[in-house]
Amino acid sequence: MKTVLFFVASLASASIALPAAAQTQLIDSYTYATLVQVCTNAAKDDHVGLHKTLREYRLSRKKAVQKVVCNGSSLMDFAKENQAVKVTAMLKPYADHNPSKVTVYDVVAAAAN
């Protein structure tokens, strides 16, 4: 009886796990297609195509600069490596502005003598 119960429980969990795995594969292929298009446009120095791709996949330029990785490099570094001047110029304002970067300056008042 325990064997039958174990078999039924295993079969039920497998039937639940398979659709979840299929959903993960669908998301991964969508993400992969997005990244391929973004990286291809960056390598070709096609700033108009990159803008359309980012808009089509609802990615902001800021998020693309922060999160997209092409061949192990950030999107900006990848564009620079491929001499993509137009793409680099388009993304430069978003690469320069890094909200997580904090600079602290020590301010010392002049000694009053």
C-alpha cells in the first residue's frame, strides 16, 4: 500500500513540475531572444534598431545599461569593444548616472584664528 501511495504522490508531483519547467523554458527563450537582438544591434552600431528593440521589449535604456550583459561585458563595454560610436553616445548619459554610487567628501571648515 505504501508503494502505491508513493507512486501516486510521485506521479502527481511530476505532473505539476512539468508545466512549471515548460514555463521556465518559455521565459528563458524569450529572454534569450531579447538579449540576442539587443547585443546584435549594439555590435552593428544600429542605434535606431537598438531603440526600437528596447521599446518593443519594454526595456528602459537605464535598465539595459545596468543589467544587459553581452559576451561577458556590460552593454556599454560591449559597444565600445565593437566601436559602436552611435550606440555608445546614445547610452552614455545612462551609464554616467549611477544612483547606487555614493561619493562622500569631507568638508572641513577653515580654522578661525
